[in-house]
Amino acid sequence: MTLVFVHGSGGHAGVWRYQIEHFGDSVALTLPGRPDGDLCESIEAAAAWTWNEITDRGIEQPVIVGHSLGGAIALQLAVDHPGELAGVVLIGSGARLRVHPAMLEALEGFVAGDEGFDAMFENTYDLVDPDLAKDLTDARRRMGAKPFLSDLMACDRFDIIDRLGEIETPALAIVGTDDVMTPPKYSEFLRERMPNARVEIVEGGSHLVFCEFPDQVNSAIESFL
């Protein structure tokens, strides 16, 4: 089985540093539009792009590990390609990912040239190793607000609740107790609705739990595999 890591909104492959170092022969993808290619404006489009990347690389029966937006992509792939995934790991994600209108409005302003984009991420990396936090900050500044806005708009339209019962793919939902973006109840809902899902809750973890507590998250993934 090959692990395929898919980042969250406004992210890139580099967010998976600790996972790529730990899991040999795994793959971390960067969705298009950061800056090369056109942004995927829906979860369905992002899932189609991801599947093309997987098949082009000759990967069969992958385990899709997705964070937030990436988890939505993993769920969409499980619906679109039943039987073709070995498993899905959903980190800080859910079956419906509504975004507060004020956040979308603020990002629209940043794309138009308003100042304050950095301030939106104040305290985001408090529990992340400073070296990785700096790299993530630098990458976000290079990409700017446009990919983040596009990704969150795709998340806001995503709703796969009515199809969760169809997903028989083995699934692990990992979430931090302090995740305010996708709180633990999102993961518990997945466990209730999906036939083969289980949950791992990481004490003290936020929305970036896989960066903050990599050993615990990696161990949970290993146990799932």
C-alpha cells in the first residue's frame, strides 16, 4: 500500500514533512494553482485531479491521507472509486465543511489587495516546531490568499453526508481535542455514519495536529495500516 498525502486549504505538500520522513515510499501531492496550473474550484475537481495523479504514477490501492480539504477529497475519492482505495485517513476533516462568511469575505479582501493576511494566522503555529512553522509561513506568503480562498470556497460547498453510508473503505479519523475548525464531533459523526470507520483523538491538538503531535499521529496511522 502506498500512502498518498493531500494537504488542506491554502496548503502544499511541505506540510507533511514529519509524515514523509516517517513513512518510506509515500507521496505528498500539491494541488494545482500554487502557482502552476489552474486552481480546482470544487472538491469533485480536486478529487479528479488527485486520482489522475495517482493513476499516472501507477499507484494501486492507495491509502489517501487528507487534512481538512484533503480529507474531503479522500471522502470524495472513496465515493467515486469504491473498492479502489485500501483506506482513507481523515485528519481534522468532515463530511460537511462550512466556512464562516466573514472568513471568506476577509480573504476576498486580501486577494483584492487588503493588508492583514498574516494576521489571520496569528497563533496558528504555536504548537508547531519553529523550523517547520517558518517554512509553512514562508510558503503561505509566496502563494498568497488566492489559493486559500479558492480552497475554502470549495470546502464551503462540500456536503457528502447523505453518501457516508456507501463508503465501505476502511477509514480512520484523527482529530485534536482543541480543533475549533473541525471539532471532534465531526470525526465522531463520521464514525457513526461510515461502516468501517474509527476515531483517534489527540489530546491538546489543534487543526494542525499532524504537525504538532507527529509521533502520535504517525503511530495512529501505522496501527490503522
